[in-house]
Amino acid sequence: MTTLTPTPPATLGRSALVVPAKPSSWRRLTATIVVTVIVIVAFWSVDINWARLGSLPGEIVRYLWLMFANPNWDKIGEALLQTWRSVEMAWVGTVIGLVISLPLSFLAARGFAPAPARGALRLLFSVIRAVPEIIIAIAILSVTGLTPLTGALALAVNSVGTLGKWGYEAIEGVDPGPIEAVRAAGGSTPEVIRWGVWPQAMPDFVSFWLYRFEINVRASAILGLIGVGGIGDMLTSYTQYREWSTVGMLLLVVVVVTMSIDAVSGALRRRITEGASVRELDR
């Protein structure tokens, strides 16, 4: 029987003793200096009245007292109605966004579309995400006017950018085994999506959709500031008239409704993701 003699470290090849190159200190120093200069210039270029900073805590306490010491509950009915309209706006925007983003997510994922199409869609998703919902709503105003539909469409457009990115990342992160099995069995692209990708990616997609709905509920209140309806429209009106007791009541309604929706949506997302994890372990 032949005995294998271990090779002494001294006789190992040069490639086995490669030491990582030491990071260049001058590059790190240059980057630090550049970032520091940018921060300082941005800090001092902002027109801030530093003398008023001392009175800021007192002003915050005063306005909090005006809003929440004795909230005006006379408008609670209208507040709940407008909050419901904001939730409707968020729901419609989320549904439209997921319907559009779902097929685009597959086209943007590797293995389902040519590289130019993937690159174009990913660029589109990035551009959409870079534009705030309120700017999109202002652009849509000329067509739809100051209606809740404007807010819903703005939320839908922004949802496409977010859900599209999350979607193709989820598709590319699935186990390739089932996909290869379906293709080896002669399955077409729709069959690969149906049996190889969707069963694995569905929990992530549903979780993303619920989370995006949470985001849209909060964004719908902001869109109301430009007059498209909802609780944000009421907040703008009563703030302009300085009816702080009513503003406080509206803020309480917004906080309670938003936290309730977040709690329900979060519980559903946890149930979905935990169920998917249990199914993976059962395999």
C-alpha cells in the first residue's frame, strides 16, 4: 500500500501563499476628505436661522398642547370617512401596481427575457422609484384632475417601480432545481413559471404586496395635501385655518388607523412567510 506523504509548507506553490493586497490608504483618505467636504458645504449652504433653535423645543410643546390637550371630536365622522377614502386610494393603487408589475417582474428576471429587455425594465423600475408619489400625482393632475383617482394612479405607478424590483429579485432567488426539472420534462415557459417558479416565489410576492399596501396607506395621506382627497386634504384645510384641536383629532385617527393596518398586514406577512418556511422544512 502506498503511503501519501504530506507536502511541507515550504514546498507549496506560490499561489497557495497569496496574501491579500493591503488596501490603499491614500484612496480611503481621499474618499473621507471628499465626503467630509461635501457634508460641511451642504450643512453651511442651508439657510437656517440658528438663533431660533433654542426656542424650537418650547414651540413643539406648545403646538402639541394645542392639538392634543382637548381634541375636537365633532369631526370624527368626517375624519373616518376621509380616512376610508385614503385606504381605498391605497388599495386601488396597490392592486393596479401589482397587476402591472407581476408580468414585468418575470420579463426583468434572468432566464425569461433577452438582456436588452431586462436592462430596459430594470432602468424603468429605478427611474420610477426615484420619483416621489407626490410628483407623479402632480404630473397626472392635468389629465385626471383633483380626484382620488389621481392619487390611486400615482400610487400605482410608484408601486410598479418597487414591486417590479422586489419581484425579479425574488424570482432570481428561487431554487433552480424545480425550474430545470420542468424544462427537462419539456415544459414551456408558462409551465416553467407556473410549476417551477410560482410555488416558490408566491409567499415572497404576497408579502411584498401587503408591505407595499402599508406604504401606500401612509403615502395616500401625504397625497391628500395636494387636494386629491382623503384625510390629507382635511389635514391641509384645518392646518391652514389653524384649528389645532381638529388637527390633533385627525392625527390621532391617522395614527390609529395606520397602526391597525400595519399590525394586520404584518401578522398576515408573518403567517405567510412562516408557512412557507415550514413547507420548505417538510421537503
